[in-house]
Amino acid sequence: MKRIFLPLAAALLAATSCQTSGDAGYGWLKNAIDTSCAQLELTADEIRGTGKLPRSIHSGYEMDFLVRQLEADPATFRDSLRAMAPAEQMGTRRLCGIYDWTSGFFPGSLWYAYEITGKDELKADAIEYTELLDPIRHYTGTHDLGFMIGCSYGNALRLSPADTIKDVIVETADNLCTRFNKEIGCIRSWDFGTWNYPVIIDNMMNLELLFNASRLTGDNRYRDIATTHANTTMKCHFRPDYTCWHVVSYNNDGSVECRQTFQGKSDDSSWARGQAWAVYGYTECFRETGDSTYLHFAENIADMIMSRVKTDDAIPYWDYDAPVLPETPRDASAAAVTASGLLDLSTMSAEGEKYFGYAEKIIRSLSGSEYLAKPGENEGFILKHSTGSLHHGSEIDVPLNYADYYYLESLKKYMALKGISYSDL
Ligand code: GLY
């Protein structure tokens, strides 16, 4: 199996390490890490005992704003809009239960903060909030099992190994495999809606759990399902310019029933987070398989992202085809996912410096005062200005737990590539 390309990573490091550990030029990084830890510890304390996890903040939006963003007839989406949060909840922390697709991100962020700093209190919190998710090992109702268990138990296994963790990961991978259909060649994403067999681009992120399960068990069945899903998605989810649809639904014979959006601006648009899931997912597939088809595909998606995101700070608007207006919200979560994927890609691609440079630009933007919260503010979340589902009037220009998770993952990867330790900052 081909893994990280160390000679290239070393060359990259040498080429980019003009500032070294202890250098005052990394004050921004120390501030980012210390702020993140303070926010996570505050949140862990404030939600302790609720049995819930932090997701975002309660919000609500004017219909006119949504109409302007979607450039659509309001009649086509009015029914799908969610209600405004009650006045007394508006602006307060929104918690979620363990079966929410985002439940793994808060424990995962605690694990990354512990990994970066070595602080024992963060490890204790990470264990506590990871253990909350134990019942998910019996759940088969969504494809998001990779997010939920991979980010929580997957990081626990790396940082605090125990035999019991392996069982959770393998059991969950078995459950994810029950959602795979051999004729269609994909894992089914959702059980709601009127689609025959919906598969969303986000599902590429759940494959890591399957690769892990194969490594842990020596059974290639999991990884065969992962690569089959990746190959079908490569064939059916992408346009010639390497942008992708959000949802592809299949007929039972494997032909495509329809290609649509669910969270993007329109069926023809390029939803920002979808493009980010894609570049991250195919980079992961190359790392796991060494198949250069995935590498070239990831490079093409990365190049598309770098040419389509027009903002000065490299933080995309919520959809690449959204109208460019002063009120158009960004999606910091898409930026964080992209940065993390590109940092990995930078160690594998012959054009690694290009991808590293772009990821660094994103990380520096997210670490500035426009996006990084001040300690004690932002309801305990780390980043501001993400967009969950504008199409549904939901979580627009708010913090999101997955933005925080992929931001910390990016900081961790960035430090490893630059040879920076927290203790030297
Ligand atoms: N996986 C759902 C989302 O990206 O919003």
C-alpha cells in the first residue's frame, strides 16, 4: 500500500519552513490553538450532563434574503424552509443528540486539541464525549456512521488505543456495509425523501471507516466496498469540469434516476462543501490504495476549487454559483475541509507546493479575527461564518461543529508538515 510520499514531504518542508518553531512569526498559530482549547473546554463544561453535543447556534432568516441568494421563485422552496428559532433561543448554542450526523465532531475536536497540546484535561473530555456515542455501533439508519464513529472512536483508537475501540469501529463498519448495494455499486446515503436510491457526495467521507476496518481485521471486504463506491461516484457524480452534483439517485439496475442538489443553490450549481468533500474523499482513496486514478482525480478537483473560489481570503461563498453580494454568506466549513484535504494532497502530488500554499492561505484566513472567535464568545465554537443548508433556511452564517473539527485537523497536519510543536510556540 502506498502511503505518504516522504521524500516529497521532506522537500516540501524544506521549501516552506522559512519560519521555525519558537519563531515569533507563529503567534497566530499559538493564538489559534489556545483559543480553540479554551472554547472546547468551556463547551465541555457547560454541556456536561445533558447527554448532547454542540452543533451550531439557533438562528432564523428573512424569506427575502433567501430568495435573493437562491435567485429562484420562492414558491419552489417555501415549503422546505424551517421555522425561525423561538425568540428566546435565537443566538444560543444549538445542541444535538447522538444520532445527529454531526455528533462525532465535538469529541473529535477534543481529540485533536489533545493531540496538538498534550493537555490531559482535553484527553479526559475527549474520552467522556466519545463514550457518549457508544450506542451508535448498533445504528444502521444513515450513511453518516463514518463521520460519527470515525471522528470520535477513530481518533480515540489512534491516541488512546484499547481493544474495545476496535470492536466499535468494526461493528459500525459492518452496519455501514449493510447499506451497500452491489448492483448499484454504492452505499445508500439517506432513507428519507422520494428518491429511489440517493447517494450524496458527502458519502465519500464515510469510506475512511471502511479502510480502517480492513486494516483492523485483515478483511478486504470493507475496502472493496469503499473503492467500488468511490469508482461509481467518480463515474456518475461529476461534470466534465470536475464540479459535482450533491445528490445522485440510482435506479435498481444501477442507471441514474436523477442528479440534483439538496443543500446547494440549484441542480446545476456547485455547492461549496460538496466540492470540499470530493477533494478530501479522493485524496483519502489515493492514500489508502495507491491507485493513481484517485490522485489525478483529486488534483483535478483541487485545481477546479482553486480556480472557482474567487474570494480574496480563499474562504468560499456557500455555493460557487451564489450571487456575489455583500450579504452572501461564506462557508468556513467548506474551507476547513478543503484545507485538510489539500494538506494531505500536498504530500502526494508532484505539485505539492501549490496545494500546500493554498491550504496555508485558508488556514491563515480562518485564524484571523474575521473567522476565529474570541475566547468566551461565539457560544463556545471556534470558527464563525459557516453555512449548513441555506436552501432550507438552516444554519446560515453561524458556527458549525464540523468547521471546528476540520480546522483543528488542518492545524495538526500543518504543524506536522512544518515540523512545529505546540511546546515550542
Ligand atoms: N453531510 C451534510 C453536510 O455537509 O451538510
